Amino acid sequence: MRVNGEKTCLEKPLTLAAYLAAKQFDCRMVAVERNRQIVPKADYEKVALQEEDILEIVRFVGGG
């Protein structure tokens, strides 16, 4: 699996929500693209990650 351009291995089957939690991402503050398609937040619990997936995870930050 690739996450933000870096190769990583899934140690066990995970949903997108579980992966984000394990990597300490706040699901409310990120947008995720999986295999070039935006994943709706409502689907994070339903999406089962696969070794061939390519994820782009973007965090929202505030500032001025």
C-alpha cells in the first residue's frame, strides 16, 4: 500500500477508519483519496484497505 507517496505494509486487515485511528489522524480533520477517488467520511468505517491501495491523506489546518 502507498500512503502519501510512501510504501507501507498492512500488518492485518483494517478499515480506513481503523487505519486513520492507528496513525492518530482525526477523521474529522482529514480528507482521504483512495485510488484516485475521494472517500466520503460516512464510508471510512466501510472501506476495507487492500495492499494495492494508494491513499492520499490531507489534513486541514487553520491559520492566517
